[in-house]
Amino acid sequence: AIEQSFDQGENANRTSVDLRIRKTQHSVLAHKFVEVMTEYNETQTLFRERSKGRIQRQLEITGKTTTDEELEEMLESGNPSIFTSDIISDSQITRQALNEIESRHKDIMKLESSIRELHEMFMDMAMFVETQGEMINNIEKNVMNATDYVEHAKEETKKAVKYQSKARRKMWIIIIVSVVLVAIVALIIGLSVGIR
């Protein structure tokens, strides 16, 4: 029974080590996830700016010049027909440019939507990581307390075994001394009765 309690204590230590390893892995992966998401967000923003620049250049090619504010307003409206309102030309180049502008506009709208979704996901993940971090800290604290209790129990059990063996030894010494004393008293009584 004592050996089993020692084995259980060793299993608790292994569990504590596994928990710390998992916590470290969780922290590293969460940090890498944040880095990847930040890089992804920056890439999407860069793509949006490049696409916006292309659309502006294509509008200039067709003869329509726009300011950054007008371009942003057109992009925010989500309506590609805004691009076509002032551009009516029969030439093949103009139609091709117009189609490309509308295609770019759709790409930008999709990109903006995915950026919003990514931002929401990123915020949810940050909140989740924070919540899980507190929970893991509480679990680690409880495991450490349990480990301390197990160590204390091991020490107390060792002391109890030691005291028990000392008590047995003392009991046997007392029994032997008592038997010897009874034998001596019996011998003395036997000799004193035999002398008379």
C-alpha cells in the first residue's frame, strides 16, 4: 500500500510535467497564430491598396480622374456601376478597362469582407487565448498544490513507517526483558524454596 502511494506520487509529478509541456506548447502556438494572423492582415491590406491603385490608374486611362476620397467612396458603396456612370465609350479598350475595373472592385469588396471576418476571428481568438490562459494558470496552481501535498504526504508516510518499525522493536525488547525478568524471579523463588 505504501509503495502504491509512492507510485501515485510519481504519476502526479509526470502529470504536472505534461501539463507544463502542454501549457508551453499552447503559449507558443497562440503566439505563432497571432503572428500569422497579423501578417495575413497586413498582406490583405497591402493587396487592397495595390488594387485600389490599379483601379485609379485604369480610371485615368479611360479619361476619368478621381481623388482618393472619391475612390474610397466608390469602393465603400459596393456598387460597381458607379464606375460606369460617366464612362460610356464604344471602343474595345474602354470596355476592357471597364470590365477590369469592375472585376477589381469585386475583388476589393471580397477582400474587405474577409478582412472584417478575419478581424472578428482575431478578436475572438485573443479573447479565447486570454480566457484559456487564466484557466491554465489556475490548473497549474492546483496541480502544484497537489504535488506539494503529495510530497508532504510521502514524508509523513516515511515517518510513520519509521515510527512503526521503532515501536515494534521497542515492543519486542520490552517482551524479551519481561520474559527474562519473570525467568529470573521464577529462578530466585525456585532457589529460595529449594534451599529451605
